[in-house]
Amino acid sequence: MNAEKRRQIFGRLRDANPSPTTELVYRTPFELLIAVILSAQATDKSVNKATAGLFAAASTPEAILALGEDGLKTHVRTIGLFNSKAKNIMKTCAMLVSEHDGEVPRNRQALEALPGVGRKTANVILNTAFGEPTIAVDTHIFRVANRTRLAPGATPLAVEQKLLRHVPKEFRKDAHHWLILHGRYVCIARKPRCESCLISDLCEHPDKLSASPG
């Protein structure tokens, strides 16, 4: 895919949604961090349902530590893998208090040192909470980047690196949100909605027409 086509794709996505953001509900970088940790292999809707009660009861590292692991689990037990996620959240809160004065760090190395935080989660925090031009490659973005040929790659890291190289600078900060929303609602895994896709004519997926629902 050439540079002009990529520019057109992001130009259309921007025109359709000038201010994209996450569908996770949060008020602070810390709440976003907890929500993203909980969102692994879970829907944003299920996370928002759980965190509504959790954040009303405890919205800081200190407050979650005061809840205790069992208290935390009462709020997140509806989410898949809640036992391991609760353990990681408790450890993360302890590290935030002991090493970062209770604040979410703004650099990748410190973020990835937190239990339950990998490269993808760090990218989400850097981008969404702090406005950094990072791109977190989840299953939706991996699929869209490969299917459209926007930034094909065999691994999430390869796709991320290619996107960072090829996405025009003016679109880089919001590219993560445009691509994840496009993958979640239009370029879905089974039977992509090619007939309602605003970048269909720019997409280089060879089977896009036959893949569209009848």
C-alpha cells in the first residue's frame, strides 16, 4: 500500500470521527490503568459495568490496597480471569505507592515493570492518558492492518512498528482508536461489513467483496 492511500484512509477515518477515544470509562490515568488491566480477554462493556462500582468505592492505589484482594474481587468477579487480574492489580497498586508516589508513570519502562502490564497496555496508557503517539496493537488492529494491507505483519510488534513508520504524523496520535473502532464495528472478524465500510475502495484485501454479508 502506498503512502497516498494510507493518508486517504486516515483522512476518511478522521472526517467520520474527529475525536476518537477509548470506550472504557475512566476519569484518571490510574482508573484507565486498572480498566485496561481488567480488559484483557474481556469486553469494554463488561469492564465498565464492574469498574462503575469499583471506582465508586476505591479510585486510587491506596484505596484499592485498603479494600484488600478479597474486597477487590467482589467488584471484578464478573470479569474473566478475575483472580489473576486481582492479584496483579494489588501488586501494581503497591508498586505505584512505593515507587511512584501513587501516580501512574509516564514512561514505557516503568509501566511495563508493573504486574499485569505488557507492551500493549503500556501503549494504551501512554496514548490515551498522556497523549503520546503510540499504537497499541490488539486483535482488532492486527486484523485490520493485515486485512487491508495497511501495515501487514506476522506479529503484533511487527504491525505496531510498521504502523509507526507509515502512519502520517498528523494521524499517529489517534490511529489506535480509529483502527480499533473500525475493527470492532466494521472490519469484524467474520463477515466484515464491506458494504458499509468508508474505506472499502482503498482496502487491498483480495476477498473483500465476497467476504461482505449479503
